[in-house]
Amino acid sequence: MRTVVILQSNYIPWRGYFDLMRRADAFVLYDEVQFTERDWRNRNRIMTRDGPRWLTIPVLKSGKFGQTIAQTEVADASWARKHWARIQESYAKSPNFQIVSEWLEPCFVAAGAETRLSQINHLILTRIAAYLDLSAEVLWSEDIPGSGDRIQRLVQICSQLGADRLLCGPAAQSYLDTSAFQAKDIEVDWMQYPTYPVTASSPEGEPLSVLDALFWLPKDKIFAA
């Protein structure tokens, strides 16, 4: 069975995002949809000495309805340097800081040279996935031919990729018409997120960026229930 996951790109997302990627054969970044403010596309939280704090990439808004994630550009190129400094300050004493920072710091340097949010997210997502030994093929939805409304577009993407199964987060149950997929012999499944292991910096299991787990947990314990 060939499993496809279709999600908007997020900035340093939580573990569940990568758990979906872990279960996929193809992971499609669906950035042709509208950019939403105060969302996960350009921000996430890490644990600092002052508690959970947001890291937000400043972006330009066109002022026009329908600006897509793929069209969204960075407003201040210094964001990457500032974010890395905050990450370093927050996790310098964690057990995995040295090994993770060896590849993550250059990743932030490279991301800081990018001007579009989608490219930044893609760069960081794929580097984290490589560290976690995730094998899913990461694709852009824009590279997959098709048109139509949102449901039709998702069905087209699955069909083009030869999917037998679409795996979705539980929130998609509120809007996804599964009959359109069933008509194409594509099974729709809903992700059931496990209770992920807590970290020393977040013993209450705060919903934080995956970075918290990367710095504090062994790789084989990142997703362990």
C-alpha cells in the first residue's frame, strides 16, 4: 500500500508532523493554498529559561486576499541569526546539543539566505527528516499537475502519485469529503497521535517544536509511546 500525506509546510513543527512523515511513502507540501497569519506556517515555540516562547519568521503581506504560502516572502533577513541565538541559549546544556547543532546551525545559516517562506520550511524540514532517518519522498504540490476545488485537488495529487491511502491529521475530519477519494479507490485514514515522551525541559509535555525533543531525547525515543 502506498501512503501519501499532504500538508502545508510548517516552521520547525512539532513531533506529530514528523510522525506523519514517518508513516508516509510520499509527503506533499501543499503550499499553493492561502497563507494564514498567527499560524504554524512561520512560527513555533521552544522552551526557554523563561518558559515556552515563540520564534516567528517575519513575513511580508501583500494585502491581497489569497496570498499563498508559496508566494510569502521574508520581511527581515536577520530572523535566522536571531532564532539560532535563542535556540543556542535555550538548549546549550541539553545532552544532544553538540551533535544536533553540528548540522542544525549550518541549516539555519542556509535558511537565512532564502527569501521565501516555503523554501525555508522545506530546507529545515528535510534536514530534520534526514537526521531522523525518515525515508518519505518530499514533494511540492505545485509540481503535480491538476486543478479544481480543494478536495478535487487533493484527489488529483493522490491519483498522480499512485496512492492507495491518504493519511490525514484528525482536524481534517471536519472538512474532508472521503467519498471523493473512495470513488478513486483511495482509502482515507486519520492519524491517532500517541502520547510522546516528555523531555527534561518540558516535563508537562508542552506542545513545542520538534527541536525540544531533538536536543533532549535519543533518536530512537523521539516517537516512542
